[in-house]
Amino acid sequence: MKIRDLIRGNRSYRRFFQNVAVERETLEELVDLARLSPSGQNLQPLKYFLSSDPALNAVIFAHLKWAGDLKDWPGPEEGERPSAYVIILGDRAISASFGCDHGIAAQSIKLGATGMGLGGCIIGSIRRKELAESLGLPDRFEILLAIAIGKPKETVVLETVGPDGDIRYWRDTAAVHHVPKRTLTDVIVN
């Protein structure tokens, strides 16, 4: 798959075929991609909490907020929830700050998932303290991001931002998720 096609297919999926399992070995392969990715000063301060267990997934799901622009949607229903999660942690025993390492790692994981025919959603809206307690994480770990992973159950289409400039994503009556993107000319400043 060409990198452009991989990136175009790497969307934020929020509904999944929950009954399609994602094995722990698959999650480990995805984390290995993150492990091999660049890291500021090569500190490699990130650690990963993996879940492909339905009961543990339910615990994680309860601490996440989904799709801020879809005001009337509380998140995926039972049966459409992710079948796995990767929680990206910053290890304060290695560094007090994590720069953009977790963004790089998250993108590597998502691109890997896309290449495997999976989809995901990087989630930053997390009740961190409560989730850390629920997972029994030692205090040295800071929850940075959660990545929901599974077999996508929705269609996501890219379209050009309209003349009104509205960039908010939305769903149509057929539950197709629309994502307006600025043009290349709009994002280059010189």
C-alpha cells in the first residue's frame, strides 16, 4: 500500500465490530512500531498498557469521552465498541516531560492498524486519574493518550471544507461520518 493511501485510510473510527477480536499479539506488533519510532533525545519515555480483554475494555471505555463535535452522541453502543485499546503512558522515572513522542507513537500505531485492515481512534479526552486508579497504574505513569482499536463498522469520507470554512466533522442520516479537510493551498503559507 502506498503511504498516501495508508494515510487517507487512517481515519478516526468510532464504531467497530466489537465481536471481531484483536489479539494481544496484534497489539504488541503495533506497539513495536511505536517503539521503533523517533523519540526526542532518544529518551524513549513511553510505556504502553494493552487490553484485548472484553471486561478490561469495558473498564477503559467508561473513562473515555467520544467525538466532541457530535453533541448528541455519547459514544459507541454496546456491540460497536472497540475490541482493544492501547493506552500510551509517560514514564516519569525516565523523563518529566514527553514532548511530542506520544503523538508520533500514536500515529505509528494507527498507521500500522490501518495497514492490518483495522481502524482506531486516538482519544485525548480521558478521565485520567480515575482510569489510572481503575487500572492500578503506579504513580510514575502519566496517561497521555488512549487508542481504541478494532474492525471499523463505519464509513468515513474526506471532503473539502466548504465556503463557510466549517471544519467540524458530522454524520449524515445514513451514519456516514464526514470529515472536512482544508485544501493544500489553504495550509501552505508561502
